[in-house]
Amino acid sequence: MITHPSFTVEPWCLRETELSLDLLAQSESVFALSNGHMGWRGNLDEGEPHGLPGAYLNGVYERHPLPYAEAGYGYPESGQTMINVTDGKIIRLLVDDHPCDLRYGRLVSHERVLDFRSGVLSREAQWTSPGGRTVRISSRRLVSFTQRAVAAIVYEVEPTDGAASVAVQSELVANEQLPRFSDDPRVAAATESPLVAEEYFAQETRLRLVHRTTHSALRVAAAADHLVEGPESTRWTAQSEPDVSRLTVTADLVPGRPLRLVKFVAYGWSGERSLPAVHDQVDAAVAAAVSTGWDGLVAEQRAYLDRFWAGADVEVEGDAEIQQAVRFALFHVLQAAARGENRAIPAKGLTGTGYDGHSFWDTESYVLPVLTFTAPEAVSSALRWRHRTLPAALERARQLGLAGATFPWRTIDGAECSAYWPAGTAAFHVNADIAMAVVRYVAVTGDEDFERAEGLDLLVHTARLWHSLGHHDAEGVFHLDGVTGPDEYSAFARDNLYTNLMARRNLIDAAEAAVRHPDRAAELGVDEEESAMWRDAAARMAVPYNESLGVHEQSAGFTTLQRWNFEATPPDTYPLLLHYPYFDLYRKQVVKQADLVLAMMECPDAFTDEEKARDFAYYEALTVRDSSLSASCQAVLAAETGHLRLAYAYLGEAALMDLDDLEHNTRDGLHIASLAGTWITLVGGFGGMRRYAGEDGKPGRLAFAPRLPEALSRVAFTVLVRGRRLKVDIGRSHTRYRLVEGEPLVVLHHGEPVTLSADGPVDCRMPPVPARPEPQQPAGRRPMGLSAGEESLAGTLE
């Protein structure tokens, strides 16, 4: 979409200069507003036309039976689907009795702007009705970061060419008619009318609806209040019925005398609290919003985002699209998590219903690394959600005959709800991803209280899973058999390298944390014998390696499998899983998404520089990137191994995944992990930032190995580390490190220690980039913008 003529490239906003109905669903996703607790898709204020209406509350879902041709022990019984809750953003408009529907009459002009610094979505339009009257429509909308239950809209209408009678209908609407997005009748039945009315109310300018879901038994309330400004002729009435509560405002308008409506909306939900309690909650929240007022909400929003950008902004010189894209990405990553407050971060955030609103392992592996260094309070919240679901994970492990906890591959409330058993049962690496997120968060923030409480619980129970799942062979080597790693084209394998290395780290970290907190460890039943078993398993963990090829194996025996015939694979048969049987994919050397490459990024000290170079080249030739999770990992390792042109090309794919709708499904919601991958590529790839493990439980040092591709002249970023604010400014020949705030800090620059303090910045020279042959991709799968013979990628990302 960023290359579509309706959109402009600007550093601090996303601007759409005309309404394109063929892009409506995608634009609703990119213009979505949320705060991690509630979310509104970027639907037009008038409700129609729309691609997919959407108002979401994090954690609100409906259950439905999972389909199985044949039953099997341990299969999850119920699926979970995020539902469209009461829509509070609709403000319908009638001009001289003609409904404002932009498909009719004539749309003179239309512009929308999402401002990343203010957090406000603005809209300006001029529309001529079928009756010939032209009106100017202006609206501004926000979902508050400071008052987490609140959203607000300012809506103005004014005739421009003569008098007009207008009616504005501000509504709360439940059970909106939605496009059918699933062919499964069970899912359709659960989502088409998921809300059962319990209370409806309308009086003066106040509205309220309370509903309950049928199967998940969640109570949802929405309330609204309004401020109305207009000429003396302005009148309003309120009415309500089970699924609609409406304020209708009428006025006779002339040019220069607009009708202005300020709408404050509040949401609340609970699976336990009574109807009066939830009803009172939303009434109180909307009253607080009215007291703050629109201007007050905007001021709070700007102050919140000013603080965020001071510790999170990434500056890019040399590519204006990437500059816009990384700020777009950071803004939406923040929106997905900021006020989640002990809830999951869904794969699509709260921007659409893709993946049924589920959270996956990519939250811990892609999204939380970004937030750990930019908005760490959101990370503790997300990890506390995992801790809250620990009872379900313990029960799942018992069901599978294992000790410890088995966390779900995909879920909303903590229960596994994937009917795809090679992932839903065998993707045990989720445990290690969670453990790594705990260790990263504690190391970067120094939050020892969290480690002592929730963190230790998570580390111990995930470690117990690995010791229960694995076994020692006759030579004493510790193996993990029958697991599915990140690459979903290789399932149920032996010794998946990513899983083994992450499990090894998990076992060591759990043992070390138990030493730091012996009383809490004793409460969990951890003794010296158990810790010793964890350390022994870690020390003897299998690390599959092909000596003849000189590369690590993605899993034991992987490099001996037949290679996929990429040359004979037509371009229109990607993604492969939609055109070839999994049976064929599982027994070939073909990689859906970075797996071993991700292991090198997450466990950098487990590989030498030469091993990284050989491994990256080998797996680059097998990876088809049928997943949006792949490009950023490949970019990071491409940069580390000296392939900067290739890294820059992969940066384009990660950054423009949704802005260019590369996978043709942005209509279902944004790819939050790929957006996070934009930051990961710039900071972890071109900034070379790694967090190496410390010794004896110490946090270890941050290391940087910056280098830039030819197309970029400067990349600068800020990270938050243990109460410090550090800015890294990378140029062509030097990198400047500046401690903006906090106590002195020692970092590594290309392996050399650098001491930073308040005395001033430190400039470090950049060593030459190692020269290596450029690795090849599978036939037809080179990243966009990269073609044979190109010397530079500048301006070629399309």
C-alpha cells in the first residue's frame, strides 16, 4: 500500500489522500487504533462501506468445537475465536434524508492521517449527496493509552454550498453483520451473533449495552456519553433495544455553522463479575473521560507517546520508506501491548480477526524483544499473563504424560486450541521461548522481584518439561525426540537444533535462578539433585552437525533428506502448504521459515563466526519464506555474516509486509511480529546488538557490531537498559555511543569494551566487512528488490 498512489511517504504519519474502495479492508487494518486492552479497526465513521467491521477486547472470545475426522487422545476439544464486541465508533450521517454512504453521490475529497506522535487518526472529507448538497465531514479518533477502557471521537459536519438538514446517529451496535471469514460452520455459528443481550439503556446523551457470550460466559459492557454543539435548532433523542443503543441529533445547518459531536466510549468485560459491577465500571470510565474532555485526552496521549518515542525512536537516513515503516511498526507494536495488563499479545494485535485472535510463540521471540528495550512494563504484563495460564500448562503436560508445564502453541485464555497436532502437541519450543523472554526481561531491566516471583515459577516448570521430555542415550548424550521446531515444514523431528539450544539455555537459567532464590526454589520443590540433573542435561545436549558438509543440521539427519525441487516449483504454488501435501514437505529439505537461522540469532554464543557464515549460506538456499516471521531473522544473520545487500532486501520485506500487503492478507489484521522484525533488523542486524549470557547469574553485556548497507547513510536508535537510556548512532565509518541518562555502562563494540558515562559520547571506528560469496536463495524466492547484477537496492523496494 505504501507504493499505492493513495498513500504518501512521510516520516511521522501514514497519510491516505483518497479513498480507494479496493483497499478498504487493508486500510482498516493499518489505520486501526488500540492500546492492548481494546481495539478499533480503522472503519469509516459512518459504518459503511466497510471491509471488516471490528471492535475488540483483549481476551474476549467465544468457544466452538474443534473438527476431527478421527478422535485422538490429547487432542484439544475446543477452539477459541476472538469476537467483534459492541461497536462504539459508528456515527451515521444523513444529509437531507440521504444516508452518507461514499459509494453513492460524489466523493469530492477524502484524506485520512494516522499521526504516530499524537496517536490520533484524523479524517477530512467532502461529499455531495445524491440530492446535490455538499458537506464537509471532519473527524478525529483516539484509543487512549492513559485511560485504558476509553476511546473518543470528535465528529463535525458542515454544509458548504447552502442550507441542509442533517441527522447524526451515534450508536453502540452489538452483533454487527460480518463477512463470512470461515468455511467451518462451527466457527461461523460462534462468531455471527456471539453476544446475548442482558441490558440496554439510553437516556439524554448516555448510552449503554451489556451482553454475555453463550459458551465462554464472558460479560461485555459498553457505554457512551456525548457533548453536542450546534445551532439553536439542534435537538436530540435517545433510544435503545437489545443490540442497538442510539443517540440521534438533528439540526438545520448553514455554511460556517457546523454540528459538532464529541463521543466518549468505555468498555469493560469480565468472566466473573456481576452485571451491576460491569455496568458500573463502564459508567465510571466514561464519566472520567467526559471529565478529562477531548483536549485533555489528546494532551495525555501526546505526553504518553512523547515518553515512548524518547526511548524507542529509530532514525533512518537514505530510505524514506523504511523511516516511515519503522515508526509505523513501533507504533503498532506499542498499540498491541501497552495496556494489555496481564493479557496476551495476539499475533494480529487488536487490528483484525486473523489467526482467530490467537497468541503464538512469536510474541516472546519477536514482539517482547522489542518491548523489552523500549516499553519494558508491557513485557512484565505479557509474562504475567503466561504465569496466570501456568495451571493450564501444568495440566496439559500431565495430559501428555510429562512433568512441568507445556505451554500452548496457539491460545487466547491459556488452553491449547490448535487442531494441528504436530504444532499443538509437539512444538515444545514455546516453553523455551517463554523462558528466554523471562531471562531477557530480567537481564535488561534488573527486575529481581519479578524473577523471584513469576519468573522463577516459569523457569522451573519449563525446565522440568525438558528433563521429562528428553533422555540420555548409551553414550550419555541428551536427546529431545519427536519435536516440531519453528519450521513448520519439518515436523516431529529428532533434536531440532533451535529447540535443543533454547532448551539448554532454559535448563541452565532455571538452575542459576534457583541458586539466587533458594527459599522460593525450595517452595517449588527444587533441590540440589534436580538442579544437577538440569545442568547435566544441558551439558550433554545433542547438537546435530554434519561433519562432511561442515554445517549444523536443523534436526538430526535433516541434511541427508532429499532436497526439494525448487526449479520445478511454479511461482504460483507458494506458499507450498496450500499446494503440496505435508507428507511431501516433511520428508524433504525445504524450510518454511527461519529455524536454524533463528537459533543463531537467539543463541549467538553457541556458534563461531565461521559456523554462522556456513550455516547461513546452506539454509538460505532452502528457505522459501512462506511465513512473515522469516525475513527479519534472515536479515539479521545476513548482516552479521557480511551480506548487507541481502540484509537490506530482507529489511524491506519485514518493514513493508503490511504497508505493501505482501502476503495479501493485511485485510485480516497486521502482522505484529513482522512489524517487530523491522526494529529487530535495524537494531539487531545493522546495529549488531546482541545480549550475551553473563557468568554466575550476572546479566552479561550488551554487544554491538554495527555496519550499514550501501543504501543507508545513517541509522540511530535508543534502547533502555537497567534504568539507562543509550543512543547508538551509526554512520558510514564511525558509530557514536551516547549515554543519555543513567549510571555508567560498559558495552562491546565489535568485541572491544567501551565505557560510557555522562562525560560525553564515544566514537568508535567500524572495521571492514568480511568478504564472502553471496548466498543463493531457492529458485524464484529471492527477496523483493534483489535481482542479479544490482549494485544497490536504493529505491527498488516495491
